[in-house]
Amino acid sequence: MVQVCLNGRRGAADGAVVPLTPQAMADSAAEAVAAGATDIHVHPKTPCGQDTLSPRVIAAAIEAIHARVPVPLGVTTGAWAQPDPAARVERIRRWTVLPDHASVNWHEPGAEEVAAALLDRGVGVEAGIWSGTDGVARFADSPLGPKVLRVLAEVTDTAPDTAEDSARALLTDLGPAHGRPVLLHGEDGGAWPVLRLAGRLGLATRIGLEDTLVLPDGERALSNARLVAEGLRQYRGCHPG
């Protein structure tokens, strides 16, 4: 499975190719799915381009994307979008249109409560486990671990020469991960080395403008679809099957 991560925390300063409005997200998602993506991760934005958990903004993004493509769609619940854990949970409880899944960064305060609120609403949870944090240990001790949809193993090492080693170390630390499927991905300079490692290991992965703005040769990516097409080529070239 290759998930497309449409925009992340990026904004207008990262270029016009980064989709920030519901319509732009829907267009980009449709192109990425046509290129081979089978799952979508998106950060809904305020009109000023800020990540938010606002029920109105979440609904607009989900409705726009699902009107174009039928594949599973997930959103962020990152603490930067709503720093107060209690307010984060309250906003999730007020969502009027639900995503198929949502990512929860396990190293963030309130992760357990946020994940529980999502599960109570029937929303799948992607457990975001970042390298270089205590997320691994906290997730290992979590009673919610067996209930998550999958683990997002995020390698925060952006150095191309060391990101693969960091990814292998993270996977070792994760161990059985409560028996849940693992999606392995990197970011910026580590995005392509980690994607290729995921292919060699037969793990799900993701690619998109959230994780990198460039193709493997350093050329600026003009769309999420271009990243997905190249990601699939690289992934399949490394996949043992």
C-alpha cells in the first residue's frame, strides 16, 4: 500500500503545488489516486493556511476529496493544530463528517485520550511513532495498541546517508507493535531512502508533498501525482515480490 500525504504542515511559502484549499486537495488527491495511491493523508487548512481540527474545515476537506475519489482518507490530529489535549478531544467529538482514519502522534500529550475519542466515533487510528521520541515506549505500554488500524513509523532523520539505519533502528525498537501493520516513511532527505527500504521489507509506505518536495534526483516535484508515480516505481523496484 502506498499512501499519498498531500500537504502536511507546509504552506504557501513551499510553492503553489502544495494543495491548501478543499478544491485543491480534492484535485491533487484525484491525480494521486490515478497515479496509483490507494490511501490519502491530508491536513485540512484554515483560509490562512493553518492546520486545524475545526469541524467545519474538516468536513469541507473530507467532502471535497470523497466527492472525487472513493479510497480511504485520513486527517492529522497533530498537537500543533490544537495544543490543548482536552480541546483536541472536544473538537473530535464535534466532527460532523468523519474521516476513515486519523493519525495520532503517540509522543504528544493527550495521545491516549485523542485516540480513544477517535475509536469511540468509529474512526480508525494511525499510531504515529516518531524516531527520536518516547513514542515507542508509550505505545508499547498502551492498552489501545491492539485496537489501532496501523502504526505510522516516521523516521525523523533527514540525512540521506543515515535515514535507512535510523529506520531499521526504529523498526527494531517497535518490535511486534501489538501485531498491527506498519507503514514506514521518512521525510525530506530521508524520504526516498526510507521508501526504498519499505519496498525491500514489504512494508506499506507513503510519499507526497508533506514528506518531500523533490524527486529522487533532486528535481522539484510538480505534483503529488508525480511523487506517487515515482514512489511506486522505486517501491516496486525494491519489493521482493
